Amino acid sequence: MSPAQHTLIAAGEASQHRTLIITLFAVFVAATLVITIWAGRQTKDAADFYAGGRQFTGFQNGLAVSGDYMSAASFLGIAGAIALFGYDGFLYSIGFLVAWLVALLLVAEPLRNSGRYTMGDVLAYRMRQRPVRTAAGTSTIVVSIFYLLAQMAGAGVLVSLLLGITSDGGKIGIVALVGVLMIVYVTIGGMKGTTWVQMVKAVLLIAGALLLTFLVLLKFHFNISDLLGSAADNSAKGSAFLEPGLKYGATGTTKLDFISLGIALVLGTAGLPHILIRFYTVPTAKAARKSVIWAIGLIGAFYLMTLALGFGAAALIKPDEIIASNKAGNTAAPLLALHLGGVDSNWGAILLATISAVAFATILAVVAGLTLASSSSFAHDIYANVIKKGTATEKQELGAARWATVGIGAVSIVLGALARDLNVAGLVALAFAVAASANLPTIIYSLFWKRFTTSGALWSIYGGLVTAVGLVLFSPVVSGKPTSMFPDVDFHWFPLENPGIISIPVGFLLGVLGTYLSKEEPDAGKYAELEVRSLTGTGAH
């Protein structure tokens, strides 16, 4: 039997239990909507909408941060990358986890002390308000949209597999449905609703991954050596499957791509807008620190489990079958659930439906967090402080945030439809590269460099942003390969799939150049205030 036929049987098995699958999905969506509506009724002012009233404890925020961070890329993309490329696929897990140390050591506490709702607040504290807020808002929206692409692509793949939808029109319809749901979540629930949904989703995702990990290990009598050996044999790659170099080692270019990916993953987290705004939802800097420590523990445990998911899928499912279901391997985890329960059994269908519903809840929670980050930045930085020059009322600002949510949702639906066949972990890595190129240099310089000026901030944000996005547009991600966004055309000249190795140093360098080439004198008094505030929390909101 061919892999394509096997996949069709899996899809057919799913379609026989379509009522069960749709019911489970409906329960998940209804439950999250109830939470959102409940939280929306408690959202009274801007502090509630943007920062959840700063009422969440360190543990609650740590759970929500991990829920925000463990996205479709973590669950679907990494499992698929490991299933197809073995050792090299696990590099995503390592990069995503190590990145938290940068966020903990450099950003979490100073950012909580220095800002109010957005990254733009930190920059505007010691620089000219309007230009830096415009730049911060622009960067936040671009990074969020890159990240949203991955979530939308994951949603399209997941629901298509479950409902047996093979047409492009059907997949685009699913992407649109996710977009509409995320708009509803954010406009009604704000940060309170989004945080509670993320907390629930984190518990469900860890429980789902734990169940699959247990079943995989049980299948191999808890002998990890047998699991890895079976994965290597079944992959048809032999021992090379368990060694570095299957994806990032064939040529000098792929080795460079690996270094670029590693840099982007490790430095990107500390510049991701939807992670940064989570630090504002806690009452104190101590709680911000505690939330990151909780997040590291939860995320670390989850990424260890991705080993079992990826290698379990490689051991139990032929690679051709995974690729036949989705070229980028994004359906490896749901297919693993089906095979563990039994392809022709009710248990297989129930496990497939449950894991897929959890993954769908994951996507909804993450897209809500991303949309909230970008709409908050538009309303608070661009609308209230640039367009209205600080004269906007809270009601007007919240109205602008809700309209921005609709606009960002529409853009994400269009781009998500185009990116539906790309690996979601790779797409997220691009968002990390853009965040590390545009946001991270500016945040670090603002917090720790006395000489830094408005010009330096603008050069760093716009320069890093244009370099990263420009290189992505002319890379194999967009054109020139069968797995590209536009596979039928070829206008790429940049050989790497991740621009981090070039764009991140450019972002840091331009911050220095912009500062030294400008005639502007930094405000030493303001920097001293910011330093005291960021390190001690004195005067923090």
C-alpha cells in the first residue's frame, strides 16, 4: 500500500468519526469563548485590556507565558522536523528553550519596571516620543504578522487532515475561520481573556504531550535506545538520522543556515512582542522573574517530550506517509496519535481528535496573544501617542485597539493562506530573526547604554526590520524551491532560509552608527531615572 493511500485511509478513518471530531472541536472552541466572554465583562479600562489589570500571580503568568510560547511551531512543526530530519529537527527545541535564559537574564525584570503596556513605552521614556513609538509599533506589527503566519498555516493543515479537506479553497476557509475566532477573542476578552485561555491551553497541551510520550515509551517498553533505533531504521536514513547534518550539513550553505537559525532562536525570544507584553500583567518585578522561571520549567519539560513525539512518529510512520499528508511534516504529531490508538480503531480516532483539538486550542490561544500585542502597540503607541499626540481618551484608545485587531486579522488570513504548505517551525524561526534584528538591539541599548539616542533607536529598528524582511523576501522561503511560498517562480538570490546571521548584527551595528552619527545629545537625567527604575522598580506602574 502506498503512503498516499495510507494517509487517505487515516483521513478516511478520521472522516468516519467526523461527528466526534467536530463535537470535540466545538467543545474546545465553546469553552474558550465562554472564558473570553467572562473575562471581557471584567475588562473595564485600558489597564485591564492591555495588561489584565496586573492581577496575575507569577505562577499564573508563567503558565500563560508557556501557553503563549508553546505554539503550533512547538507542537506540530518541531515534531514534524524531528520525524523527517532526526537530530537536526531537535535543534529547534534546544534553541527555543535556551532563548529563555536571555529573556530571564536581560529583559524580564527591567522591562516590567520600565514600561507600562508596550515596548514603545520603554523607548519613549528617554527618547523623542513620536518617532520611536511609530518605529516600535511598526516593528511589533511586522513581527507579530510573521508569527501569525505560522499559526494560521498550522491551523489549515490540522483541520484539513481531520475533516478530509484536500482542496485549496477548503484550507483557505479554515485559515479564515481561525482569523475570525482570534478577532473575537481579542476584541471581547482583551488581555484577561487571552491570559485565561493561554493558561487552560498550556495545561491541555502539556497533558496531551505527556499522554503521547507515555504511549510512545510504552510501545517500546520504556527503552529509549529501541525507540531511537526503530526511528533510524524506519526513516531509511540509518544512523545518519541520529547524527547532525541530515538537514543542516550537506553543504557550506546549509551549515551557515544552521548557525543563522541558532542565532535567531536564541536571541529572538527576548524581542518577541507577545512575550514582552506578558511581563506587564504581573503586579511586581519579582512576580515577572518568578513567571519566567515557571515558564522555563514548563517549557523545558514540554520540549523534552517533543523528542518522544518526533522520534515516535519517525519510528511508527513511514516518512513518505508524513510527507504525503503535509509536505513540511506538520501533521506528524496528529498522525502519531492515530497510529498509537490504532488506525482502524475508535481509540485511534478519539486520540487523533483529542490531540488535534488540543493543537487547535494551542493555535487559537497563541494567535490571540499575537493579535493583542500588535493591536495594543498600534492603539497605544501609534494612535494614542503619535496620531492623537496624547489627547486620546481611554475609550478612543480601546476602540482603536479593537479596529486594529480586525485589520491585523484580515492581513494574517491572506498571508496565512499563502503560507499553508510551509513548515510552521521554520516560519516561527523567521519571526524570531525579525524580532532579534529589530527589537532586541533597541531594547538592550535603551536599558543599558547611556549614550544611546533616538536616531540610534530608529536606525536599529528600521534597519534591522528592513534587512531581515528584505532577505526573507529574496530567500528560498518565498520562491525557488518546491517547498517555497511561491514554488512556481524563482526570484531568490539570498541562499539562506533564515536571515539572522546577517540581519541581527546589522540591527546592533546600525544602533551604534545611528547614535554616533547623530548630533543629538542623550538626556543623562532621563537615563539615570530609567536605570534606577529598571533595576529597582521604583516608580513602576
